[in-house]
Amino acid sequence: MLEKKRKFCIDSVIEEFEELTEDAGKVQRETLKKILQENGKAEYLQELGLGDRTDVESFRARVPLVTHEDLEPYIQRIADGDHSPLLTGKPITSISLSSGTTQGKPKFVPFNEELVQSTMQIYTTSFAFRNRAYPIGNGKALQFIYGSKQFKTKGGLTATTATTNVYRSKQFKHTMKDIQSQCCSPDEVIFGPDFHQSLYCHLLCGLIYSNEVQFVFSTFAHSIVHAFRTFEHVWEDLCTDIREGVLSSRITVPSIRAAVSRLLRPNPQLADEIYNKCMSLSSWYGVIPELWPNAKYVYGIMTGSMEPYLKKLRHYAGDLPLMSADYGASEGWIAANVEPELPPEKATFAVLPNIGYFEFIPLREKPGDQGLDNVGSNYRYKELEPVGLAEVKLGEEYEMVVTSFAGLYRYRLGDVVRIAGFHNSTPKLQFVCRRSLILSINMDKNTEKDLQIAVEEASKLVAAEKLEVVDFSSHVDMSSDPGHYVIFWELSGEAREDVLNSCSDCLDRAFVDPGYTGQRKVQAIGPLELRIVQKGTFQKILDHYLSLGGALSQFKTPRCVGISNSKVLQILCSNVVGSYFSSAYD
């Protein structure tokens, strides 16, 4: 009876989504009402004088826009064991940790059962549209997913990454089974304490079930690229394990070793097939469809800071389509990809109007020159009053504001999105960039997207030398006057000095913001510096974040490292093997 009740029907899921989005504005008002009815007695809302009001007008009039910093005292009290209704009516069951790659330390975010429910709704909605476009059979998914370290807060709540909170829920297993997305690897691999060993075993389990794998997945594109870069170095060991039916001695965690050993049987024929296929590949192009012939696509978050990995991911994926996963954050999900046919660079995400209440701050570029006192997150844009989901306009850019069932009210997410269209009456969002400026000295203003464009342009010069930029980051160096931009590159091999000098010039010219070019011309900003770091430097940064309790599947390379992120800055600076200053404005 229970199995019948949980039977997954693609048509029903799509039909439900169509109904939800028919009058998204109405659903939003009902959703806000439900949030406030459930949480209206919370201390935070009572202090604001909201009373029993649940209408949009009263909510906007009395509840201010906030950042995480504003809610941090309440969240800390919850983490410390205050069981009174501080942010929500129902108790917060655990704490989610953000990736921490921006500020160098993770944020505490409330997590409860409602967030699990909305996650499953996002998963099933996007799967329904994905499966309609690219049907998969009964099988498994090669999923590079990882739990993270868990610890107890002072008040006894479990604190771990948002993805781990989801993976350890019972609903996750049920939903993955329903949508034919069961992981090849046992739980002992997913939740293993050593991600290097877990990654090796993910690859091994994927090869054992190679004919059953229907798609390849990780939360972020970076994790998939990292997995196959690792595969290039360990594939022969994996073949040996499969041939002999004995797990490599590199796997020392008893629980992982026992779980994976139960799956291994001597299979010389499969080992030979894998070996011959790998030997036949040219620079590992198309390794995924070659080794997993029934895979239909590669899936994961591929927008924003993940875009720089798409070229390498396409190399590994060959002709397989890449599909960007859904749009959300550690604070909760927002929108699903219901147009899986679009390439990641053009991906849009349709807002699910019943999983939270969403507002949008209209953003306009500030005209003319700006004073030095404007440096900061508001420097680039003029802000207008937030509008509701039903009031956004096609082609306009907005900052996302979220009100969730987990105690976040008018919470500024810091993401800039563009309205790319509408699905029925709900907007389809395109991720633009993070709101905060990452590179700014005085009158210049360059975002992560600007940095990404500059690196893409300059990387063409090393690509002509058969090299690639493995990863990159940046820093504003104010240790000398005038200050200057520093770009860190890790390359796949050694490049000639003249090429790297040209790359430095190209990077400098590629920042086309008028504030930057104007200040460079009058030497108010110093020449851009390209610093080449030795191989493995960004792996050391990853290891650092994992040591703090992060999960590989939630890791994002910090694109700009400030002085507050001292450990990462130390890793980068201590691994520099070459420095090249631009002469573009000489």
C-alpha cells in the first residue's frame, strides 16, 4: 500500500507544477500566509509588532530587509539551546553550514523538515521535466556526493552542510528511488570521513555498475571535473581492483572498505574492457560516454562560479548533454530547471511559488562617477523598493529576497538574477552574479562575472600553447600604493614567459569597467599582477575547507580572497612560482 502511494508519476508532477504556476501571485500570498500562521508566535516577528497579521502589506511594512548578520544573534541562541520560538513556531531540528568559501568561515543557517520537503519538491519537479526530454531507464546514477563532518552545537543540535542534512534524511532515499536516481555507492562511501577514499570508491562503484548508470551527477560541476581529473591518475588501480576483486590498500577506513568489498568480485573481462577503452581515448575526451554507455546526460549546478569548469566538463562528457541543476542556496531552494534542453550558459529556473515567499529588489546601474564612500555592495546599483514575484519585468535585474518556512524573513540572498521569461505566470530566472563586489580599490567595480570574462579571454593565449587554466582566484593587494589586482592561476603545465606576460596584459585590458580603465590610465590603480601557483595549490585550498567540516560536493573555489580569509591567502601566496605585471597601460 505504501509503495503504491509513493509511486512516482511524471505527468502528475508536471500537472501539479502547471497548476501552481497558473496564478503564481495568488500562490505566493497563500504561501506567505501559511509561513506567518506557522511562525507568527516567533519572538522575532512579535518584536516587530506583526501580531497575527498575515497579509503582504503588513508584512512588508513591519518586517525589514535583513542580511545574515541581522539574524545571527537569534540563530546563535537556537544553536546554544534556547528552545523558545525565536524564529519559527516549530523547533529547528538542525543547523546547516554554508560553504564558507567567501568569508573563510561557514554561516549557521536554520534547517527544518519543511526545507527537506521543498528540496524533494524541487528534485521531483526538475526530474519530471528532465525525464520527459531525456527518458532514463531503471538503473543507477553515478553520483559524486559526499557527507561532511557533523558536530553538536552547544545546545545539542547537529550542525553540518545543507547537502548532508538532506542526504541523511529518510525522504532523500525514498525520493531517489522514486525518480530512478539511486546512487551506485553505498552510504558508507557517501558519508565516509576521508573524501579522497570516498571519491576513489565512487569511481570504482560506478565502474562496477557501468552498464546500469543512467546519468552522472554532483551538486556542482567542479566536483565532477575534480572526479575525472582524479580518474586520469587512478584508472589503472581501479582496473586492478576489478580484475582481482580486491580493494586497493589505499582504502583504509574500515566501514568504506567493508561496504565496497561486498560489491567486488574478480571480473577480468570488465577490467580489460575498461583498460582498452581508456587506452583508446585521446586526452580523455568523451571518457564518460565511453565507460558509461547508457548514460543520457551529465547533471549538476553549472551556472555562476561553475561556468569556468564547463569547457573541461564538456571535454569529459563528449557528446552527452550537460544539464544545469536547480537554483537555490544553503538558505533554501527557489526554482527548478524546467527547460533541460537549454545549455548551461542559457539555463533558466522557474520559481516554485509555494516553497517560500520571494521578493525582488530592482537594480539599476548607477550613472556617472561615484564617490569613494560608495565602495561596497551598493556601489554598482541604485536600489528601488522590492516587488513581488508577480510584479517583476522581463529583462530586468533584481536581487533575490527570501522568506522561508525555516525562519528567514525578507532575507537578502545576495544573488543578482535576470528575468529571462515566464512559465505561465511564474518568472524564469537567469543567475547573473553575486551582488557583492569582489574587486574594488576606489572607483572601480568588478564582479565575479567580470573576473570570469577576463580569465576566459586571457586563457585563450595559454590554450593556443595546449595548456589550460586548472583554476583561478583573485585578491586586491593594498600593501603598496597604488593598490592593484592580483590574479592567481594554476596551469596544467609550464608556459613560456612571453605568453604569461601577454596573459597579464590581456587580463588587465579585459576589465572594461570605466572606473577601472579610468583609474588605470592615470595610475591611480597599479598594474595588474598575474601570479602563477604550483600544481596542487587549489587542491590544498579544497583540503583546507574540508578540514573545517565542509563537503566536497558543496565546495566552490573562492574567486576573490580578502585579507580576512588569511589561511587561503597564505596558501595562494606561499605557492607562487612566477609573477607577471601588466604593461597594458604603460
